[in-house]
Amino acid sequence: MSGKGDKTRIIAEIIPRANARPRCSGCGKPRPGYDRMPRPRKFEFIPVWNIPVSLSYTMRRVDCPSCGIKVEAVPWAQGKHACCDAYRHFLASWARRLSWKETAACFHTKWDTVCRSVKWVVDFGMKHRDLEDVTAIGVDEVTYSKGHKYMTPVYQIDGGRKRLLGVIRDRDTRSLTSFFETFGAERCARIKVVCSDMWKPCLNVIAVMLPAALNVLDRFHIAKKLGEAVDEVRRQEAKQLAAEGYEPVLKNSRYCFLKRRSNLTIRQATKLRDLLKYDLKSLRALALKEAFDGFWQYESPRWAELAKKEILLEVIGHRHGRLRRKQLNGCQNRNQC
């Protein structure tokens, strides 16, 4: 134990076993010793009760007939790293739960140390990962900065095996095509299911690069399109009512149509209950959107197909323009499942 207060540190001194030859860091074989360092070298280890721990060891050099004069290899660290392998893995694990800055502050180390630890773990995983069992993937884009800057993560979503396969810096056709070319034609041929959003360039790349895969559109984006269609029906009807001189009953009612009924505030629920007294196209559009929610509960493709056709007949019968087109597009894409 050394230091006081915030600078308290546990230092564990390591002494080599007597008559044990050091191992060459080049070939890994036991070789005769050459000399020792003048001062011990410290390696950061996992903290104990949030007290920093260091391993202190005087490194030796070996006289290797194959590699020449080399510093010995030690089992707790690699190369010239000042952190033990166990500590780097420890930091990388916490960096998945906290930000890198918070991880460094919690364990009394530097941000660069956390960054290098994460990179070491990722490089090791990339080198030893097996991609032969990938049959289902998910593709989506997320924003990582202001100004519409996107990246596209690609995940494996096989049952019992979910992991990140890659992150594409952009969301254009060229970047996504380049990823699948790097992934390999044989691996692409083994992919059976792709879950993606409704972004057109992504759908085009999937159709070209993964022709044998089933493209499943995720529920969120289909529900979003339906919500946009209902909102457009509401806006058009509100303009029509205002132009004809009727009372603006649809004013301040947007979120009554966009939110689930279970998520409505008391004021919104009251507003929607008052609107139910009127015969409005917006309410019929809302009823169709809510009827489509039951489609996701079917496990049998046959019953799901029947439910889809029934909803389509309702939409076509009401002739809701924009809603009709959104429903048809969403259901036709869903039919690929």
C-alpha cells in the first residue's frame, strides 16, 4: 500500500520463480537470461474496493538464438502495454454499460486507456469471430451527430445468437453494397431472412446482394407510415371543414390520432371521446389503423393473410386516398414475410 487519500494505491510485487528461465517474447520459448531492467515496471490491475492496484515486476531480457536480445514475455500483459489483459477486459466490459469518460473516472484511469482497451477487445473479437452460422440479419440506420449524419449497423438476429456484425459509416447504396461484398458471396447466399426498414436504397441493395433472402419490414416503420397516413387524412378533413364553415372540431387533436389509446393523456382522451360523436373520415381512418394492430398477433401465415385481405377490403371500400396507398404498400411488403 502506498500513497494517502485519493492517491492510495495497492502495489503487488511479483518475484520470478527461482531457477526459472524467462520466455522470449518473439518465439515464446524458454531462453537463458541476459540482464534485468534497472527499475521495476508497473502494470495496472483490476481495482479492489475501488482502490487502484498495480503489479510491480522487474522485467528481464533474454538471449534468444533465434530472435536475438528480447524482453521476456509475461503472462499478465502483452508487449509494452502498461495494463494487464484482465484489466483491459474489465474496462471494456464496463464501457458497454457506461460512457468511456464515466468508466475512466470511476476506475481512476485515463480515457485513452479505456479507448485502447475497447479497441483491443474488438480487434480480438474481429480476428476470432465465426460468421459461418449467420442466417438472419437486421439492417437499420441511426443518427450519430447533428446535421443528418447517419451510420448503418448490421446485426445478426438468429435465435439465441444476437451480435453486431458491422457498422457502416453512411447509409448510401455504395456503402451498404461494399459491406456485403466484403461479407462474401458465400455467406450472403446462406442468409435466409433480412429485417430492415422501408428506406428505398436499402431495399434495392438487399434485393440485389441477397436475392434468396426474405426481406421482413420491421413493425415500427409500417406503423409509422400508417400513422402518417391517418394524420394526413385528419389534416385534409380539417381544411375541408374550415372551408365549408363548420366548427373546427379537429383543432388540437393531432396526438389523439397518433398515440395509442393507452398512452393518451386525460385531456387527449376526453378530446377523442368528444370527437366520437361526429361522423368523420379521420375516425374511420383511425379505426382502420387500430384494426391493423391485430395483424401482428397472428402466428399462422394463413390467418395473417386472411386478416390482411379483410383490412385491405375495408381500406379500399372507404377510399381514403393516401391512407389506402399507405395500407396497401405496407401490407404488400409485409406479405414478403
